[in-house]
Amino acid sequence: MTASHDSMMTPRIEDLLERAGSKFTLVALGSKRARQINSYYNQVEGGLGTMIPPQVTTVSRKPLSIAFEEISTDKIVPVEPAEVRAREEAEAQAAADAAAAAADSGEEA
């Protein structure tokens, strides 16, 4: 086992990996949020501002650093596949119920 060494990165990569669970999840969360933050700053300059602003106060102006700080403070958390599947099933069931209700009200009229 290799010894842990001091990192120049803040927050530490070890802490980020504990929160994200895997390197792939960390990369996916960080890159997606960094793109959103970058879009936010571009829209603010254009006067639009429809994206979600950074959720942490930081001295860094780099979108990826801001995204990693959000992950380290639990502002951005990974969604488990089972939660995604359950949400999709609930949405599908709600749509089916709405369609059935619309069909029933159409037959009674």
C-alpha cells in the first residue's frame, strides 16, 4: 500500500473520492457541474442568468475547482442508480394514471 502524501489540490482528491464513491462518478459529477458553472458565467455576462449559480463561496474562478468544492461540501451528491430507476418508474406510473384519467373523463362526456 502506498503512503498518502500531501496534495496541492484543495479539496483533497481522497476526500472527493470518499464523497463520490468512484473515480468515474467524481469525473462525471465534476465535469457536468463545471459545464453548468461555465454556462452560468457566460449567461451572466450576456444578461440572461438562467443557470444555477455556484453553491459555494470561493476565491477560485475555475469552474472545475468550484465544482469540486461543491462536491466536497455535499452541495452536489451522486444519485444512486436505484433512486434514478425508482424516480423514472414513478414518473411513468403518474403519466399512465393521468392518461387513464383523461380517457375515463372522455368516455363519460
